Amino acid sequence: MPQTNQIILGSRGHSLGAHVESVIRSRISAGVYPPASRLPTRRSFCDEFHIAPGTLDQAIKVLLADGTLRTVERRGTFVADTITPGSDTQTATKAASANETQSKSARRVGIVDTGIDLHTMRPEVNWFEYMIVHALEEKLSALGGQPVYAQSAKAEGTTERLFDSIDYLVGRGVHALVIVAYHERPVDIDGAIARADHAGVPVVVVSASNRQWAASNIWTDYRIAGRHAAEHLIENGHRRIVFIGAFTYEYQQQRIDGALDALRAAGCDSSYLTVVIPQPGEHLWDCMTDEAADAGDTLFVRAYETLPQFDAVIAANDWMGAGIVRASQRLGLTPGRAIAVVGFDDQLIARKCDMTTVRFPLERLGIEAAIMAFRAIGGDAQRHRLHIESCLIPRGSTATDVLENARHA
């Protein structure tokens, strides 16, 4: 990171605060502080610039006011995303309507998923795609657009199916494409973008990682979600945490990595997190069915019987969490009183179990994808990146009674 050893006073009222503001702004423009990244600490800025905290506050206040920075409670100050979420709805509408002779058919947006057929998806199984696409459709309708879908005879989840769908939609004359890429296969997505680009059709990718695609990208992050789950438990005083998972999907490992990030940030090493997964040769369960709940039940009992005492569990998703809640109750460990449980996805089953969960911004991803697609239709050739974080929904399964009971045991 470039260091500023001297501040040269300029014409803006000879204000130190104004010059600190200018330096921070230039670093953001140069990519030293990338979009969505956390700024260095207040102390490091004050030490670098040899200024008082009040002077730094003046600079930060201006950058917050114009949207260059944003604050997240208890986490710090962050560089804003490339596009302020939701701020460009009117701009997108005007841009897409700039040519009064442009017909509605010229504002058709092709929607394709990298892993499933959007014609046959089921909300109880394809929750992420279902919520994203429904929000995307609703926003496109509000903007005066029309979604167009592709159906292919190729095998679901294959490269051939994705490419076939892209070619079909391009042939239908869509003016923008949205690729829902929660089942990420980078090589396939790169190839799909290249096919659309060759045809002159702009692409928006909705994904679950911060990989920089050769297209505009709206993303959330499974690793950050895992960090949120562990941070909540750590803030409530838990240090003996078990992660229970039963899948081979990459998102499970990303959530584990995020939990480890939170522990390291709290001064704890990886030994504070124990990962319980099926053993080699064991059955792997489906991720959003009663089978996943059965997996959570089975693996929790195994952890309870074989591991040293622990007081908190992170489940790979809400269905597994529901099984963990069921098993803990059967063993006389009331969630929120004897054991803390956190899941992911905010499925309806999490509410039924009164279970704390991490909710992903699925509707927001769809809404912003529609806006970004309309910006591209209106002539915006810039590649944008927009990061929207997940949020934790606290419920009864992580009440503070757990540690109180442990202290009095």
C-alpha cells in the first residue's frame, strides 16, 4: 500500500481533512482499496498521515455522504460497490427507452442457469435459482422488459446444455443475457460469455464468488456467509464449535473457510472448529430434502458421542440444521439453552425450528441483475461488479442461555 509521508496543502480551504479525503479517494480509484473491501483501521490512517482522529473523521464523513464509502455496524468502514444497489432503476429505464422507436421486443432479456432447466425447477430443491429468477422477472416487468428462456434436450448441468441455451437465446434476438451461475463452473461460464460477446450481446453474471468474469457481475459470497455464522457464535461467547456437513458441493468448504476466518480474527486457531462430514464410502445426502435433515440428525449424534464437549453447531444448510435441532432435542439438549445451532439459506424450515440462519440476498441479486441488464441495453458498455452480502437472522437457537448453563454445570 502506498504510504503518504507528507500532505501538501492545496486550495480546498487548506484543510488536512480534505487532503486525506483526496488521497483515500485516489487510492479507491486506483484499486488500492477495491470495491467492497474494508478500509484500514482508523489508527493506521492517523499514524500514516500524522493526523488527529477528528481530522480523519472529517474526510470519512465526506466519503460516506457521497456514497464512496459505507459503514457496516460492528464491522467497520468499507469501499462501496461499483454500483450503489437500487440507485440506477430510473437510469436503467431511461437508458433502455432512450430510442423512442425501440420496440419491447428489443428489450428482451435471455435468462439461463448453468446447472438446471428453469422450466422445471422446484422451489423446495432449487431455492436459490427459484428466488433469483422470480425477482429478476418481476423487475424486468417493472422496467418494461420481457424475459426469454431456453430449453435444451442436452443433459442438465452440462457444458453442452449451457452453450446450446446461449446459442438459442442469441438466435432469438435477445439484447442482453443473465447467466445465473450458482452452480459455478468457471470454464463453462467463460465460454458462454465468449459466445454471447462474439454475437454482440452483453452478459450479466449472477454468482456466489468474487471471481472477476469478463462480464458485469452481481455476487454474494458463501465464504463471507460462513464468517457471519461463526462471528455470531463468537460474539455470544462460543469457542467450541462444530461444523456439520454432508455434501460434496464447493459451497460447504467455502462456508467452513469463512468460519475459520472468523475464528482467526478472534485470535483462535483452527482447533476451535471441528468439521464432521460423512466418512469415505458413506452415503452423501441430497442438500434440500428430508434426507439432509436425516444427515444432520445422524452426524450430530455421532459428534455428540465421539467428540469432546462442544456448545455450538454450524450446519451446512437449514435442512441439516433442522435434523440437528431434532437430534439435540431427542438427546435432551434444548437449542438455545444447551446447544447453539446456526444454519444457512433461511428456508421455511428454519423458521419452523426457530433456528438462527444466514440469509442470502436472493431477491436483491435478481433485482440488480435486471437493472444491470437494462443499463447494458441502454448502451452502458462498462463492466460493473456489485457485491451484496448475506445477513444473519438471529432466532431462538442461539440464545445466550447456552453459555450460562455451561458456566453453572
